[in-house]
Amino acid sequence: MAKEIAESNPTANLDQQDGNADKFNVEAAEILANEALRLPISDAVPIYEQLLATYPTSAKYWKQYVEAHMAVNNDEAARQVFSRCLLNCLQVPLWRCYIRFIRKFNDKKGIEGQEETKKAFEFMLNYVGADIASGPVWMEYIAYLRSLPAQTTVEESQRMTAIRKTYQRAIVMPIHHVEQLWRDYENFENTVSRALAKGLVAEYQPKYNSARAVYRERKKYVDEIDWNMLAVPPSGSSKEEVQWMAWKKLLNFEKGNPQRTDNASAVKRIAFAYEQCLMYLYHYPDMWYDYATWHAKNGSKDSAIKVFQRALKALPDSELLNYAYAELEESHGAAQAAKKVYENFLGDGVNATSLSHIQFMRFLRRTEGVEAARKYFLDARKSPNCTYHVYVAYAKMAFCLDKDAKLAHNIFEAGLKRFMHEPSYILEYADFLCRLNDDRNVRALFERALSSLPPNESVEVWNRFVKFEQTYGDLASMLKVEQRRKEALSRTDDNGESTLENSLQEVVSRYNFMDLWPCSSKELDHLSRQEWLSKNLDKKTENPPPANGATNPSDRGLLGIPNKSNVSGKIVYPDVSRMATYTPSQKPGHSAPALSDVSNTTQNGSTVNNGVTTTATNDILKNLPPSLAMFVATLPPVEGPSPDVDVVISICLQSNLMPAGGKIQQLQTGPAPSTSDVSGSSKFKQTRDRKRKQRQDEDETSTVQSQPGPRDAFKMRQLQKAQNANSSSRTGGSASYGSGFSGDRSVSSG
């Protein structure tokens, strides 16, 4: 029947999902768990096993599984399920289910059963008694102790002592219902002996107050945690990040030991918080690493080792955790244990990565010597996954640690036969030869590599060859290699002829050293810009060159010139592909002018748009800064009423604008002094005054009182001033639009 359900609901079958993300499909798991509730236990067992194989720390699935066995009195199966899950799922509801299962058997066994039940309670409180939700567990245990019969005074005394000790353990726990537990404890002591109660209550009052204060603080962190979340690998979702942060906050709170308890109690409390955290962040390697290193810092190496072993069981493919575990063993002098960690991770070497080969080779060099590392290298290079990195790592090890330059040279030569097509390997080999001052073999290596590499993969090798000649060669060899590089790379460039031309950037590349340059950053940007322009001479002008040297990084990197300008990085160009043509709605009675009226052709063939010729537009664009010219050139054409430019300029001239210095300067509204009649400034002044007078006449028909009332005190004061100055503005004043940002009208009198 389970098979029929899986076939009828494909999303619920976790085994048939493709990929890791589908395997941990939370919605499908919930559907599957709900279906299992309606099935007989014999059909539901495979479903539960499938769920728990995917979510081994899900306490709610374990609880549902064991309750299904308990419902049909399958006690032995329930006992086996409890043995599999209790110690890995420290959650109170699951443990209370365990207590119900124990009491079901032991309540009928008399004194022997009572002792077994008490041991079960103590076992539970030892593991989850510090849980913030364990208040009802303590109450249940105390109620069970009260219910036990006492035949003699000795038994009664023992029972009262057990109840008192349980109360005293509970009231110092920062858990739910701690206030109720304290009240019950006071009543209990007063019932037994008022004289004794006064001293005991006074002794435990400060401890209770501390527990209650810590509980209130802890509750703030606990409330942020989703206790129903399933343990899934991190996917980067916001919910997962919130939960990760909530657990980190709780762990940091517990590490601060807010109750100021002894070290053993604090360590137990922090370990419990980590255990609960890993129930939900089971697939987070950083949490496992934090837990293990916390144990190691507290001097418990054995506990740290156990945590790493559990972590590798949860995440067997995690290289980081394997290296961290081996490092822990090695740091404590257990070289053989660390070697076993590496060997278990590497396996038979078929699926081992190059990095794992390199790290194990270094480990053998540290712990067993040169010969062990050499022997492993000879085996590792036969691996199908071996890359050039293994050769480079062992060659450097032989050269730097073993001081054996000949062996390192032989290793590089052996790798060259296999990795001649890898530019990175060629460069590493060249660096090694440079350290040996073997310039002849460096040049020979470059020649061999460039003769076999395709042009599109040889750029880095050519650049390094040129840099080598610029640093160590003479002028003739330097120029010769640069010319050869240009000829080789021109075959892969669309502008082959322009690539062959000489440029000043080549001189910059020759005569710089480290971060010292023969020109300023501004000149570098200018040269890069000119280089870009020269490569795009024959391309369409609809893609204008970027400004301030913001050229293609590969164009500058070809000659080894970095982009030093910080200005170019600040320019953000608009996304012109999202710009839409403005289509204003027409007023009733007005029709939009026809396209033929807006755009026509002059006698000399230049196009006219709204009275402005294309030739004039191009002249204007040439005089603008490049970034502004690029923006203006991509603006859509105006297909509607255009603003009066003179009115806009006049308003801008009369506005209080914020200059670059940060001080507001009031522009004069009166006539400005004229320096020359030839410049035409007097004509512009007359035109401006005439248009200003026309606006004043128009403003008289629309008074300040006709505007909507202001909403704040500042605007009310401005309105009052405007009303008082309305009459004076008609004679000697000038109405102006104040801030261009607020749009409020202001009045100034001359």
C-alpha cells in the first residue's frame, strides 16, 4: 500500500527525487509523514525509515514513528526505536513519550518497577533537564515521587528527602514554570517544617532569583528559534540565515555563563545548547567545527574527536571537516590517527581531488619525511584526477624544503610533457626557472609553450614573456618580443592592423616598476581611452566610448597597465534600454503636430527636429563632457509640447542653488553690470527683463491666496510674508520660485 501511495503522489517519494535539493524537499516529507499516519504499521515502517534516513535528527518524525509502534503494543520495536533516537534528539516531547513508555511497563511491577521509573526520570533529566521547556518534566517527576507509597517512617523520610532535592535542583534551572516550581517548593517546605523552611527558603532565594532573571533573558533568544524546522543543507534562504543567527546568539549567550555557575555546570549547559543546535543545523559544517573546537579549547580532546567523528558521519564529503579533524589529531601529536583520517578520506584514490593529494603529501613530508612524500607523489600522479597542481606542489616542496633544485627541475620537466597545454603550469615553471637565474631555459620554455599553445590561450604567456624581457633582457630583445606578441595576437583580434601599430602605452608598460609609473593616473586613463578609440574607429558611433578612462580592463591588462583612476569607477551609466519615449496626453481641442511638421529636411540635406538641425546637435554634443554627451545622445525624441528654454533659464538664474562649496549664494535679481556691448549681454538682459515683467503680469491673475494652504508652520510663515509683499512685488519686487527641490513659491523684494 505504501508503494501505491508513493506512485499516486510522486512528490512524496524522496528516493525518486533528482538532486540534493529535491532529496530534502520539506513539503514532500510532510506529505509522506501525513500519509504514514493513515497506514497500518507494517506499511508505514518503510516510509518512516525513508524519512528518518533523510532527516535523522527530526524529533517529531521519531516521535511519530515510535507512537505508531506503541499504538499497536509493539513494545520491542518501540524500545529499539528509542535506543536509536533518544541520545541524538534532545527534545522534551520525544523524551516525555519515552517516560510514558517506561511507566506503562513499570507501574505494574511494584517496588522494582518504581525504582526503574525513577531511574528513567533521572536519565531523562540528566539529558534534557536543562531545556527551557523542561518545566513540566520536573513537575511530573515531583508528582510521581509524591505518589509513591511509604510504609515506614524511614521510607517516608527518604521520599521527602528525594522530593526536596528534586525541588532544589528544579528551582535553580532557568526554565518555563520556574515561578510555579518556587511557589510549590515554599509550600512543600512549610508543610514539612516551618522552622526548617525559613532557613532553606532563605538559602535558595538568591539562586532562584538568578535563575528567574536568566530565564527571562534566555527566553528572548529561544523565541527566535523555529523548533519545527527540519535539518536541510544550507541554501542561502533568508529563513535559514535568520535561524543560523538565532542559534549563534543563543550559543554566545550560554557561553557567557549568565548564571555564574561552576565550570562543570556551565560546560554541560553549553554542550546541551550545541547538541540542540545540531539537530536543526545538522548540515552546517561551521557549527560542527565550532562545537569541536570549543571542546578542544576547554581541554576535552576526546569530546572534540567524537564531535568530528559525528560530523564526518553527517557530512562525509566535507573536505574542510576532514582537514580540521586531521589537524586536531596532528596538533596533539597523534600522527597515526591523523594519517588514518587522510586515508579514510582519500579512499582508493579514484575520487580523490588534487587538493587532497597535495595536503596528504604535505602531511607525510611533515610527519614521516622526504621519502614518504616522494613515494606518495609517484602514486598520486597516476590518479585519473591528478592535475598540474600536484606536480607544482611537489616541485616547490622539493625545492624550498628539501633544497633539491635538480629534483624540482626534473619534476617540472616531467609535468611539462603532460601539461604543455596549461598556461598556468607554464607560468609556474617559468617562475621556478627565474628563481634559479636560468634565463636561457626561461626563454626556451616560452618558445616551446608558445609554439604549441593556440593564440587565444597564449595571452598570459605572451604577457609574461614580454615582462621577462622588459625586466631582464636588452632593448633589442624587448622590442622583438613585443612585436612578435602583437603579430600573434593580431590574428585573434578583429582590428588586426590597429593592433600592430605602436602606442605610447607600450612605453608605459616598459618603464614602470611595481607601483611606480612614468605618468599620472589621469594620463593613464587618457592613454587607455585613446587606445579604446583607436580600436573602435570603424565601428558605429551609436556606442560612444566610455569617459574618464573607463575602458575594457582587458585592453589595459594586455599591456600591464592597471586602472588607477578612482573617478571612472564612480560613473554609473543609465540603462538606456529601459528608457521609453514620452507621449504626453493632449488637451481637448488640441491635436498633436504631425510628424512631418516636427521633422523635415533642409536644403543642404540635414534633418531638422523641432527647429534644431542634426549638425547643430552634433556640435553641441562635442562641447559636452563625454558622460553627459552619452546620456544626451541616448535621450528619446520629443513628440509633444516642448518647454520654453528662455523661461527655464530665467527661473534657474533667479533660484538659490547650492554651489559645490556648500554655501548658498543669493543671485542678484537686479540688472547685472555689463562689461561689453559687443558680447550681447545687454540684449540678453533686456529680453530677460521683458519676460520677467510678462510673468509678473501673469502672476497677478493667480494670487498667492489661490494656492492650497500649507501644512506646516514654515509654509504658513512664508505664505504670510508673500501676502504682505504682494503689493510691493508689483512695483519693485520680483516673484521667484524658491527651492527647486521643494517647489514652494517665495517672494523677494528688491
